[in-house]
Amino acid sequence: MKLKTTAFLILLCSIMAKAQTTITTYVPGVSTEGVAYYLPKTAINVSITTEKSVYVPGELYQYADRYLRINNVSNKEDVSYTIKSVSLSTVGFPDESKLYHILFAPNSIAPMVTMTESGILHAINASSSASLPVQSGVLPEASGNKVLSSRSYMTEEMLIAGSKAKLAELVAKEIYNIRESRNLIVRGQNEYMPKDAESLQIILTGLQEQEEAFTQMFIGSTTTETSTYTYQIMPEGSAERIVLGRFSRKLGLLHGDDLAGAPIYVDVKCKLSVPEPTAEAMAESAKSKKGKNENLQDGLVYNIPGKAEVKVYTNTQVLAEEILALGQLGRTETLSSTLLTKKKTIKIVLDPVTGALLKVSE
């Protein structure tokens, strides 16, 4: 990864009997001993789940009203999409402006440093699973009404019917026969009743499938497919009406530049900013650094993330709204080096998504 031309800071964790913690400037290719790490930038994942419905008319649709008293049956195939849900989550990526270096003294206790695969610091002297970036993409999942094969239930008379009108009459008659048989079984009036509950359920399920298969010949069938796509944004501050993508009832999710759909917007509003140090604190810090390199930090650097209200919406409805912690909206702080030079092993855990300090313990 390309490093910026300005020098990066390092942290020297030296746990020697009489040694003092010293901080030196990180120079690429020169400061080779130790571990380099990043603090994260926080990206926002917007996961939108849509449902695609495909309607196929039945071959006997024109007879649905005559034989089954079902009207307004469509004779045209139709494809439509709906937004089922929208969820928000966050994931951390390396911030190239926040690269630091932990340099270990030769006689120090060898610490265990845990980082993500992208080099974000997660823990020191503590084991913890690192969160990895979530990849965006489409994850289809078939669902909805089951399309049944009516041919497998047809009688010989149905298969040799010379016209659709005759076939419709025979299929409708069979539907009513199935209903009558099911009613007799449910009432316990059938001549051959099942001997146990399991057999009863099998018979009823079979009759139900036959009725549905024949009914679909009149009213048609609808199948649905659910897909989830994750958009990702990396906000640097407050922003309004970011066009995340577009949505069309006929085409589904579209690219933001495709005017065939209505826009899906995202607002990011800084809700809680991290206060800057007071003038007295800055003066005290400058006094303590007098005579030292101004770029040096006396401790482990971590993020104090800011918070933002994130809203996903269209022109007609709010799809999701949540307050999220974002590392780049806050500022950095340092964990005192006096903790790191104690003879006892100090355990430190950082959030790999925001860079926040989660835990410090012995």
C-alpha cells in the first residue's frame, strides 16, 4: 500500500526493567523492527432486500369465472418488484492517514498483537476474533408459491379432451370431487378412514396439492425470488440526499444513473461530535513536549469515534434510520505509555470497525 510522504508516528512498547518508553518517527524502510498497524475508517453498508414476483396466467384462465366463480383473472404475464427491508451496518477499512508502528525493545516481554487481514489493530495481549469487511453483492433466494404440475394429476379423459372448454369442465369437476373427498375425511364420514394421524395428514396434504395444481390452471401461478444487495459508502462528514441507487417496480434495483427508477437517498448527519481538547489541555501538552519532536505521541493511538444519524429513504417513505459510530468523524487519542511499561501484562482491545478503545485490563 502506498504510504504518504509525511512521516508516520510510532509507539515503542518497551517493558524493560529500568527502561523508559521512547517514541521515534516512523521511517519506511528504516524502522523495520516491530509491527505497523492502521486505525480504521468506518464504511456504512446499506443492505436492501427486494422480492421479485413473476405471475404466469393459467391455460384455462378464460373459464375461471364460469366454473370456479373467480373473476378478474389476468391473462398477461407480469413481473414486479417490492422492497422488503433495509438494514444498516458498519465495517472498518484501513485509514492511510493513521498508520503507526509498535517497536519492541530487545529485552521486552514479547506481546501478542492481533490485527485484521487488512492490518487494522484489534488487540494487544488479548485474543479476539477480528471483524473482516463484508463484501457487497446479490444473494438470491427462491421462495413463494410452489408451481405444481397439473399434468401428473390428470385423468385419461382430461388428457384426451378435444378442446379447452371440455378440459376446463373436467378439471373443474375434479376440483369439486377433491373438495368433497377432503370434507368427508375431515368429518370422519369417509368409507376408508386413515388409521393414524400421520396417514391422515399425508392424505390431506396430497388432496391439497392436487386441488392447488388444478386451480392454477385457471388462476395462474406466482413465484417469488428474494435478493439482497449491499451498497457501501464512506462518509467524511455530514451529507444530504446522496443517491445510493434507484428502484423500479418493473425492473428492481438499478444504478444511480439509471433514470428508469426512482432514487433511493441517504442522509448522513453528524449527531455527536467528539469535543476537541481545551486550550489549557493543549497548552499543558505543548509544555510536556517542549524539546521533543512535535510529531511524536506518548502512548498507543486509538480513535474516539463520532456519531452520525443515517437515514435511507425515497420520495415517499423512510426505509431505515439509525445512529452509527464512525471512526473518521471523531479524533485520535493516546493511551498513556505508563500502562504499557508496567511489568504486568496489560490487555488492550480495540474495535476494528471504529478504532475505539474497548477494553484495558491486566
